[in-house]
Amino acid sequence: MKLYYIFIGKLLFSSMLILLVTESFAQPSLTVDSLVKIVESAQQNANPTKMDIKAAIVLADYYSKVSMDTAKYYGLVAYDFSERIGSKVGIAMSLNSIGMAYQICGYFDSAVPYHDSSMAIFVSVGDTTGLVFVRNNMAVALMRRGNYSEALKFYQENLLIAENRNEPENMILAYNNMGITYFDWKKYKQALDNYHMALEVLNNLGEEERTGPVFNNIGEAYFGIGKMDTALLYFNKARIINQKFGKKRSISISMTNIGNIYFDNNDYENALNNYSRALSISESIPDEVHMALINIKIGILYNALREYKKAYGFLEKGLTMSLDQESFNSVLEAYMGLIEYARGIKDAQQVYNYGNLYINLKDSLFNDNSLNKISELETKFKTVEKEKEIVILKSDQQVKEMEIQLQKNLKYSLIVLMMVLLLTAILLFNRYKLKKDKEKSEVEKARMRIEQRLLHSQMNPHFIFNSLNSINSFIGENNTQEAQTYLSKFARLMRLILENSRKNMVALEDEVNALRLNLELEQLRFDGRFNFEIDISKDIDTDDIYLPPMLIQPFIENAIMHGVKGIHGEGFISLTIKVKDELLICIVEDNGIGRDESMRKGNKKEGHVSLGTQVTIERLEILQQEINTKSGMEIIDLKDKNGIGIGTKVVLSIPFEED
């Protein structure tokens, strides 16, 4: 659990209240039940009021933390009310509420089109306050999709408005959220700079109470760069501030973070002491989400102490609570802890069972995400027509204002009037044409991005199937030690692959780590019948190079399954990575039997292309269309002087981005 979400939640909630409560909801006594009655009554009325719209939006925001479907329902009710009375601001706010229902549940791709439409309407009516609020929500969605540069752009625009208007609250929000974005991007120095700017504004306002969460954020940044002593100092500062103002939930989170530091330093006694105190506070609130997380952390700690009976009790309790709350990230962490527990008591069957539960949940989340991308495309097309209406309304308003101005200035000659009208017509036509071209370009880019993600989604089930077959083989042979080793490495690899599956681009460092784990797994699977080497050019900074995920892995798999697997001696696979002509050149080479012999042994027809290779070819073609940069693949059959195959060499030319 990241500390900064608490601070975001507080500020976003404050902003929502500014937008919603200033007129009709000044009475704090209104409950959810009373709001439901207001909405139900308005649905029977042909002429709903602005108060009815606000009631529906407040319910949508409330249920977004409880039930996505119910939140969407009230968002659509607010949209219907707004259309019936012609309230553009109401339409914008209801679209934003639907987007937030998706966003809070983690469906960031589906949230983006609704935030897009909401922003367009706020622009058309000149509502800067609403625009700042929705732009902030859009930035959060973009950040969680891994599009950090675009998220920062929105936050910086909000910061500029806040500075020009001298609005300290929005300045704090912008600085803190920019810090969060840099933190998630693992750019800890820039994160610290922005957190300190937020802290400076709070200090200038004398807002000591709200400095606690910022101290927590600063501690997390220092934790990220490995400065544990400094991180501990800031976590303790946060704890002291939170205790002073009785912020129980924040105290619990601070103590959990302090426990994490002690745990990383193998100081299990102090770690357990802080976790236990944090759990006691969470139980007194009660805060079931945090209670579940702390139970899981204590279980993992007891695993490290090899007190497996205690570990199992806490892990089972944390798992049960997480399942009840549908906190799937916590469920996954609980499964990982239970796998370690089963490994500790040397129960191979439980290792297998918990491993299957972990993999099935990960796979389920991934498939939901793939379906969500298709839903996003459909939603995007539906909102295009609404955006066209907004542009036409805005143009009509400009024409009306010009006609009024012309009536006030009849003293001008007819020639000047005609020139002004002609110039206006040309400008409006050009503006409309540019808008249409931009919309067409955006839709085409969205199509290519989703095709790329859908092709990528085909790779993970293909790889998971092969790996599970290997685990099943080890277990079938009663090879418990090998199965445990394999499963441990497999879990780490799956975590890398599935964490990157939501991103369009990943760091070269993460991609290489995944490939290295893949090769190590296959070495175990084939009893060390081959060695491998990964050579990265010294002039490449792997943290600053970004490329599409899972492009190289199919050729590593081919080198093993159709290359070195068939030779009698020791196999060898090499992966060489360098930069040439602004492309990432990746060379996969093996000393296997060659493609001709592999096809002969496998009875495959000439020209057969594996699923992984075909998907990669299609992904490279889409990349070339999207960014208009040359990319490609070349397969070279290596032969000796007698024409006998002695291996295969694959050269990939991949476009990349640089930090």
C-alpha cells in the first residue's frame, strides 16, 4: 500500500466537495438513504433540478468505492437528468463520475474516454475550476497506465493555473501529484523535489496537520533509493505529526512503513513490534483494508523466522479479509506468502495448489484487462460524436458574438463588413477541418495501440502454458526440490511479465531480467543441457531505454525448443543488444540443429511460422505504422562448409524510446 494515495484521496475529496456542495448540499445531515430517495423521486419527475443532478453525482462518487456497477448507474442517472434540463456542467460532471467509477476499480483505460469528454465540455463552457478537477483525474489514470510524461503535462498545466490564481490548495495538490508520478516512474530525485515544494506551501499556510502524509511520501522516496536511515527519519516525523492530530489511519500506515524498513534490514523483532502496533490501531478504527495487508505482512515475517504455524494463521486471516474486500493485490501477496509457507513445511502439494491459485488470479486479472481495452475502443467511438456536438456549439456561440459586435458597429463600411465575414468563415472552416483531422488521427492511434496490446496479450497465455507443463512434469516425477526451485523462479518471472502487461513500453532493464529468468527456468527444465550469455553494449543505459514488452522472448523460446534441444553436445544461446541508427538491435544466436533439421524432425511443413514469431512480426508492423520508424526481423541460417546446419541467428531491429 502506497502512502501517497491517502493524501490524494484527501485532496481529491476536498475538491469534489467544492464542486458539489457549494449550492444545495450545505446541510451536512443528508445521508446516503436520503440522497437515494431524492434521486428516485426525481426519476418520476419530468423536470429534475440541479439538486437532483448533484444528489446522483454524490451517490456515484460514494458507490465508486463500494460497487462499480452501482456507481456507473448513478453516473448515468445524473447524465440523463443533465440532458433533460440542458445542463452542460451536469453532463461534464456525470461523465467524470462514470470515469472515476472505472478508475477507482483499476480500469484506467476505460476511464480515459469519459474524462476526455468531460474536459472537452468544461472547455466549451469556460469552467476552469471543473477543468482543473477533471484534468487531475485524467492525469491519475494516465499515470497508472504508465504514461508518465502525459500525466505530468496535465499536472503542470494545473500548477500554472493555481500559481496564476494564487490558489495554495491546488498548488499543494499539483506538487504532490507530480511527486507521486515521478515516484511511480522511479525518478526519486524529481519526486523528492516536488514533495518538498508541497511541504513548503503547507508550511507557509501553517498547515502542520497535513504535513504528515507528505513526510510519509518523502520517506517512501528515500526508501526507493535505498537510504533507509533517512526514510526512517521521515516516517517517524510523519508518525509524530499524525499522533499529535489523532490521525489513526495515518499513524497505522507510518508504523507499517517503519516495520517495512526493519524487515528489510532483517531486524524482525522491531519489524514485528511496529506491525503489531499498526494492526492494533487499524482494528480500533476499524480499517479492514489495512488490517488485511498487515496480517499478510506479519505472516510473511513469521515465514522469515521459520515459525510456519504462526505464519499460516496470519496469512489465512489476511487472505480471507482481502477476498471479502476484493482487494486482489493483497490476495496475490497472501498467495505468495502461503507458497513460501508451504515450501517451508516441505509440502509440495500445497506449493502446487497455492501456485495455481496465484497464477489463475493473475491470469484472470490479465484477461479482464484485455477485454477492458476492447471496451475502451468502443467507448472512444461513442464519445467522438459528443465531442463533435461540443465543437459545433462552441463555433455557433462565436458566430453569435461576432454578429452582436457587428450590429454595434454599423458605422463601418460595407466593404469592411464583408471582409470580416469572409475572414471569419475561412477561420471557422480551417478550425473545423483541423479538428476533424485531429480526431481522425487520434482514433487511428487508439486503434493501433489497442491492436498492439491485444497482440501482446496473446503472448502471456502461450508462455504460461509452456511453463505450467514443465512444473507439472517435475511434480509428476516426484522431483520436489526442482519443482520448488522452478516455481520460485517462475513466480518472479510471472510477476515481472504481468506487471509490465499494462504498459505500452517497459525499461530494457526489466525486459532483460525477464529474459534471464526465462533462460534460467529452461536450464532447469532441460537439466542444464545448454548455457547462455547476455551481452549488452556498454554505451546503453538499460534504465533509460524503453521498448515494447515480450518482443524478444519468442525467439529465445525458438532457440531452445527448435535449436539446442535437438543437439547431442552442450548447447549455447547468446543474446546481444546494441544501438545502431536509432534502433535497438537484438541478436539471438544458438548453436542448435538449424531450422531445416528442426522442421524435418518435427514433421513441420516448410515455411511454418510459430505463434510467437507470427505475433511478433505483426507487432513490429504495427509499431512501424504507429511511429513511422523502420523496424524489422531477419532470420539467418548458420551452416558449416558442408552446408549442414550449425545454428540459427535472428536479428531484431526494434524502435525504442529514451528517457
